[in-house]
Amino acid sequence: MKVLVINSGSSSIKYQLLDTETEAVMVSGLVERIGEEMGDLKAKVYPDTDDEVVNKLHQPIPDHTTGMRLAIDLITDPEKGVLKDKSEIGAVGHRVVHGGEEFHKSIIITDEVIAAIEACIPLAPLHNPANLDGIRVAMDLFPDAPQVAVFDTAFHQTIPARAFMYALPYELYEEDRVRRYGFHGTSHKFVAGEMAAILGKPVEETNMITVHLGNGGSMTAVQNGKSIDTTMGMTPLEGLVMGTRSGDVDPALHTFLARNKNMDIEAIDTMLNKESGLKGLCGMNDMRDIHEAIAKGDKHAKIALDVQTYRNRKYIGAYMAVLGCIDAIVFTAGIGENDEIVRLESLRGLECFGVKIDEKVNDQRAKEPLKISTDDSTVAVWVIPTNEELAIARETKSVLNQ
Ligand code: AMP
């Protein structure tokens, strides 16, 4: 079956067309700057296995419907495309950021599901409306294809109350659903499944810590294949030090900033989400730039690296305590897959907990899963590339098979 995977943002649509039999990507594209004066579409098309063709469009793209239509026109273009007709697309899989407590797994989209995703808008005011735009456009363009919602939060719905409750007045949970939800669930679940397969164990019998370090970052304690704690909270701001997000701070910070710096709620929100994290500490949010700056003696860059990797180490320690015995630690996403220094620093000092790294292997770059622990390490440490589009395509297929 051909599955179209859509990740719809407020002014962009990321999409991939995959063949679920072979798991090959047929098209991967990005529509950007929707609603601006000029928009862009860039799509890699794979007419046969290796012959990658890049198509680009630069024109006004007033709305998501136009963006998606342009993408489909390219997919079905007689010369540049890979399909004769859009009816060959058997299903559409949508990334949906927030499913609240409603959704524990992926689901076929109905009117009730759309209403429930709308009801989660207060919890994800930027993401869920954009995801819904993508769903509505796809339902219009593919009226006969089933549409499946795959939630970032669903994998974490197994987290027990002791880990998802904040120690706040209980009514805030009952009335306003204030609690930890966790995000990046599709990625954590995907790499956990891959890790168990590599270890040759059923995922239901595998304990591990999955470390997703990209521009956003989160870590999950996985017990017997299920998420039992994760660093992101009610929103994706809590937890690790990210590209521009602070992660954990003292909750009294807001009051301090309001009282002493005369900052209002919007200014504090912008600062914590867009001007903090690595960028706040050193002015750069790309790890490659930070390493270059450190090599030139930039002290702020060094502090940024130290604060991020220390926070990673602290949570790895916490999750080891939470899980007891663990089989593996898995690093994934942009930094996790590519940055040997961050991996090494995040694991420094954990030898007495059974974590031993082979530094030579850790220095290697690999597109495939790579074991970076030594053979006598009691905890296996792996780098496993994440693939959220493939994960969404697999989920879509599996929901339709049920
Ligand atoms: P992601 O959100 O998973 O796409 O990750 C993006 C982040 O990965 C970038 O902001 C960089 O900080 C980081 N990154 C990408 N490539 C490398 C690399 N070769 N070395 C270190 N960091 C990298």
C-alpha cells in the first residue's frame, strides 16, 4: 500500500509518500512559507530506487490546500511523478502533536476524533490547529482514503500517575487537565522497537532509556516496552536543555521576572521557548556551531555544552534509578545521531553503573544503527537513527489492518 504521511505546521507541510510493503520512500517534500508573499516547495522524488530527482517551486502558496495540491500534482506528474493518479494512495497518516488523555494509540480519523483533537487545542495552541488544517485538506483531496492520526503524546499514556501528576492543587488536573503528557512519542516508540529487535528480545521484555536529542530534546524511561516517565511535561518546554528552549527551571522564575523585570506572560513565554536553551546561553543553537566556537575558545559555548550534557546525565541517572535494571540506552535525532562529544559527555562517570563506551566506535558516523558500548558494558549503548515518517506509515498500516 502507498501511504502519504503528512506533518502539517502553521506555515509548512512536510510530507512523504512511502510504500509500506518495501518501506521505501517514493517522495519526500516540504512546502514552506504558506501564506507569505512567496512560498516554496521542494520535493525529492525517487522514480526508481537510486535516481533521486529534486523538484523546486517558488510561487505564492496562499493556503494549505494550495500547498497540498501542488505536492500531489508533482507526485502524479506524468514526467516527474511516481504515481499515475492520486487514487493510488491507499491511506494518509497524520502527525498530531497533542492527543491529551483521549488517545492512547493511533486511530482512524472520524468527526468525533476531529472534535477530540480540537478539544486539545488549549494544550497545544500552536500545533493542533495546524495539524487539523492538514487533516481537513487531506480529507478533501483524498475522500476515499482512510486518514489515520498518530499522536506525539500517545506512547506516553502508559506513564503512571506518580510520574504524570504535578504536585499542584488537584482541581487543576481534574478541571484543566494539567499534567505531564510527554512528546516525541512516535520517535521514542520507534527507536525502542528497533532496539529490542537488535537485541533479539520482545520489546515487552526490554527496559531502556531512549534519548531524543534534536533541536527539541526529550528522554524516556521505557519499561517492558512502555513509557513510564519522560522529561517533557504538559508542554514540550520541560526537561532537557534544547536548541532554544530552557527545559527545567525554577517555577518561581516567572514571578521573579514579572516582579523585577516587568515582563508579561507573552514575553516570558517567548523567552523560555525561543530565546533560551543553547541559544540563550551562547547565542547559537546548532551544536556544530557550538563545537566550532569552543575550539576557538568561546567560554559561553563551552558552558552551553556543559549545561546541556550535565542535564542529560542527570536524567539518565534518574531514569536508571526509576527502571532498576536496564538493557540499553539509545541516542537518536540530529544531535543524538551525529554528535559523539554530546554522547560521551552525557554518559561520563556512569562506568560504575555498567555503562562503558568504546570511544573509537563512538567517533564513527553511521546512517545505520551503531553500538557504541564495549562488549563488557552491562548496558548496551546504541545510536539508532529515528524515522518518524516511517513510524507513522507503519502505524497507519497497522491501524488499518486491525
Ligand atoms: P533534528 O531536530 O533532529 O533535525 O536535529 C537538529 C539539530 O541537530 C541541529 O540543530 C544541530 O544542533 C544538530 N546536528 C545536526 N547535524 C549535526 C552534526 N553533524 N553534528 C552535531 N550536531 C548536529
